[in-house]
Amino acid sequence: MATTYSGLYLEIRRNLKAAGSIASDLAARELVCSGSGKSKEALFRDGSLYVPMDVESRVRALVRRHLDGEPVAYIIGEWEFYGLTLSVSPSVLIPRPDTETLVEKTVEYLRAQEPCRVLDLCAGCGCVGLAVASQVPEVKVVLGDVSEAALKLCSRNIWSNSFSGRVVPVQMDALRAPDRRIGVFQCITCNPPYIASGQIAELDASVRDYEPRLALDGGPDGLAFYRSIAARWRNALYPGGRIFFEVGIDQSLPVGQILRENGFGEVESSEDRNGVRRVVTAVRYPDI
């Protein structure tokens, strides 16, 4: 039976909600838009039009993939974060609303500074650094990641969001000391892998089976990257500069202690919208 775009969207939304999808309205809209090649505005405008059979088949195939567990972002190849449309792939984590708190705290700090250089370490698709650049036009941002696939996505997202010349991708390994040629930064912002190795098997299947372990695994206790960055990357930050970490549930206190043990002070933590202590920040104190 022929169906309209509005009817197809509503049917898919009901099916996804019945299957337990948390954001069934968003997922349904994105899948219909992707399968039909329509923008969100065009989908709304053409809601009363009938869907061609080949388009309906294409949309339903995408829905089946999602119902089998594949995240919508990987199916459509992009996701929105902080007002930016970013290309994503299974090579990187999908940007999440929790990480907006990291952006907000970094931006709040940078707006009170002179124009400076910022490093987004463990950048993934570049979501944090690009969001910061979009909010603080005076800064220069380096997106650092060890993964070549992630850096290719960073390059694509820099170009597609018109940040060429102000944001650059550079390969770097957060578990090793930085190359001195990258220079020194006034601010480092970082959303590192922070899931304890033994807990990865307990994650939701959409994360465990599809998102890259490289971007999830934080070592035996989930704190390996915080220890490495606090110790090895300290000198990549100007004395008086500030580091911002996203952390997992119940990690704010141990991460704060790691920072203090490595010559940082003025440690603070901030809650995300769900009341989780999600961001830990500290100032690099001068060497004595």
C-alpha cells in the first residue's frame, strides 16, 4: 500500500520506539532523510507526498540495519554535534551530548583568554576541537589522534565546515611523549578512552559491537590515558595553561588526584546535564 513521507516517518518512529530506541523520533527522521536523499526541511515540506517504492525499500533496509543494532550515525555516515554536521564512521566514536559539557567548559575558559593555540587530543572525528573553533573564532586548533582513519575524517570535517587554515589534523599518540615540533598550547582539551578493559564486554551492543575499541579502552582501570597525558604531555601546555578532560562516572576524583601528582593545581570538576561529574580541569603549575 502506498504511503506518504509523513506516514512512513510515523510508522518507523513507532516501530523503533516499540523496539526500545531511546531517540526514536530522531532516528526515524535521520533514516528517512538518508534513504530518500531529502533534507530535514524537504521531508517536512513533502510530508503529504507519496513515497516511490524504490525509496521506501531503501529506507526500510536502513531501518532493518538499525533494528539489528547498527547505530544510526554509522548507517547514514554523519552526525550533528554542537550545531555542526560531522562525517563519522566506525573508525571513531559517535559524538554524544555528554561531551557538550567538555566543549562548554573549554569555550568558557578560552573566551577569557587572548587568541591562542588549542590542542584537541584523542580527537576522533574532531567534534570537540571543531565545536570549540566554531565558538571562539580567534583560536587556532590542532586535532590530534593516533588513528589515520580518524585523521582523514578530521580533514573532511575541517573542510566541510569551512575551518581550513584555522584547524589542522596531526597524528599523535596520547600514550607517548609528544614530538616537540607540535609546539606548546595554552589549552588542551581531551575526551580520551576511559572504559576499563574488563567492562567493555558489558557495554550496550550498539557500542560494544560497532564502536572502535581503540577509542573505548582506557586500560585495566580506565585511567591509563589520564596518567599518560598528565605526565607526558604536561610540557606541551604553557605554565598557567589549562587542561580539560572528559571523564567517566566516578572518575572525577581519581583523575583530579592524577593531575595533582603531576604538577597541576586548581583542580575543578563540572556536572553534565544528567548530574554526572563529567569534566575535570586543572592548571599547569610552573616547574619549581
